[in-house]
Amino acid sequence: MSLKKRIMMMLICCLAWGSIAASSLSESSEAEPDSVIRIQVEEYRPWYKQLVDNGFHINDPGIRYPRFARFCVNVYNWGDRTFNSYNPEYVEGTGKNWKALVRSFNRMETYALFFEDDQRMNIRSDIYPDFGIHLCFMAVSIGYTFKPNSLLGHAKNNRENLDFSFTCALFAANISYSSYNGGSVITRMGDYEGGRHIQYHFDGITQKSLTGNLYYFFNHKKYSQAAAYCFSKYQLKSAGSWIAGISFSHQNIHMNFESLPDEMVEHLPDLSRQYTFRYTDYDILGGYAYNWVLKPRRWLINVTFLPSIGFKRSKEITEDNRETMFSMNVMGRLAGVYNHRSLFASLEVNSNAFVNFARNYTFINSFIALSFNVGVRF
């Protein structure tokens, strides 16, 4: 090929490559405005809509928070790192922020007076179930609870239960209020019927109770109370922890036996027709809790035992004429939890017992609560 032909071929190739490059540049410049528009739309879309679209993953780097919302997220992340961090070999998060669950809650009050000569009186409340539906997001929960027995005509027992709880890796806190009026059963009345077990319906008890406690988990890196009672963590290996904290309890209980028949009143151990207990306990509590993880790691069993001691301050002069007394109370919890992917179910038992030492008798009032929970995380 001659030199002239070679030069012509090179010019043709250069023109072809130039045409392709120009075409590519033109297409790129034509696409650029659409790309800019998409970026601007994403940037100015409200942050809360971005949060909804990504499933409420608050730490998604694509969310453009305003200043105050970003401050709140930073505060939450600081608190989570400080108060809710675990050893990942023992505890891990569920990866879900939402929970929906249904709960069956059953509570019973008990009262016992122990007198001299092995005489005692035992009373228990009727058992009335509550049924609730709850929706939870992180530490916030809303729900509705109704009383099925009220729909069946069992309205004589007037009662209220309010409860607030908070649990993290380091500590747990709880405040609970309950009121109760009527609907009880006397199961023993001194030596009436030879001191045997009886069943006598009794409406002469009114009670109001306010309790609270705050306690710290010493082995908080390996033990998770939330795995057993909040369903927000998974306990991977069995672990336990010593516990220490403080508690208070205000009790206002009145028993009126005026309505009892004469043949029963004669067997009241100290022939008193009315008893009033109104006092507040201030205690130091301590105990131990343990999580058993059963293979496969879907099953978890928790046992928590928390006795407490302190002093009891009467709000008014009681039958024993003492305003300040020694206080000793006991709190216990038991739970069994089953996890299967996003689903969970649990059976939980809670019990509190309050002891009152008087001159002529010892009075113990307590409650036992049984709840069954079924829910899903998402």
C-alpha cells in the first residue's frame, strides 16, 4: 500500500473515533439533567418519609435528618452504646424495631394473718383475666386491655392495674399501681370448721397498692433480662447475674368482717371485726437471676429471686400502736420463652410478698400474676 493510501486510512479512523466520542458525550450530557433531578428529589424528600420507606432503620446513612432530629438520633445511639451493650458471644439483638403481641394476664391477691397458738386466717381474691393487644416500637408501647369476665356479668370485683417498666443491659426499673375491692374467698378462719379448708365468699376487702423498684445487673455484659421479658434480645449462651437495688411499696388495706355470720365471727382469732394496714416500705433489695439457654437455642428459661429488707413507716396508728417497724419483702419471677424466627411465645409468673410484723400477729399480703404472650417481630 502506498504512503498516500496509508495516510487516508488513518484520517478515516480518526474521524470515526471522534464521531463515537461525540455521540457518547452527547448522550451523557442529555442524561445529566435527569440524574440531577433525581438527586434533588431524594435530597428534599421529607426525612420522615425516608424513615418510613426504609423500615424505620434510624441509622441509615441515606436519611437526611434536620438538626434536631439528628441530635435525637445521636443521643439515642449514645444511650444505646452506654446502657445497652452486650458481649456478642452471649447476647445479640433481634434486628427488628417493631413488635406486635397479644397478652393474657391473670392476677390474684392473697392475705394471711398468723396469730398465737397456731391460729391463722387465709383469704384470697377471685381470679379475673385481662386480655390485651400491644404494638411496640423500640422502647415505646401502646395497647388496649379489656376484661372478658366483665362482659359475662362478673362486675362486682372492681379493680385496676397500671404498670410501667423499663429494661436495658445495665438496669431495670418498674412502677406498678393496683386497686382492688370485693370479690374474695375466705379459705380458713381460725378454728372454724375445725381449722379445715373452707370456701366462703367475702366482699369486705379494699386495697390500694403502689410499688416501685430499681436494680442493677452486675454481669450485664453476658446476662440479658430483656431476652426473657421484653423479647428484644436473644440470649445465646446460659448466663446469670447478681442484682442489687432499691424498692418502695405503699400499701393501704382494709378488712371489714362486720358482714360475717355470728358463728364465723366467734372464731376470729382475736375477736376483731376490722383490720387496717396503711404503711410504706423503703427497702434495699438484692438477689440473683439466671438465663438457661436450651438446645436448640429457641428455648430460654429465666429465674429471678429478689428478697429485700428495710423499714416500714405507718401513715397512721395501726392496731399494734407502732409507727416504724422492720420490713421484709420478697419478689420473684419465672419465665419460659420460645423463639422461632420472628415469632415468639412466653409464659411468665410474677410474685410479690409483703410481710408486716405486729405485736400479736404477722400479716402477709401478696400477689401472683400469670401471663401468656404470643407475638411477632418485624
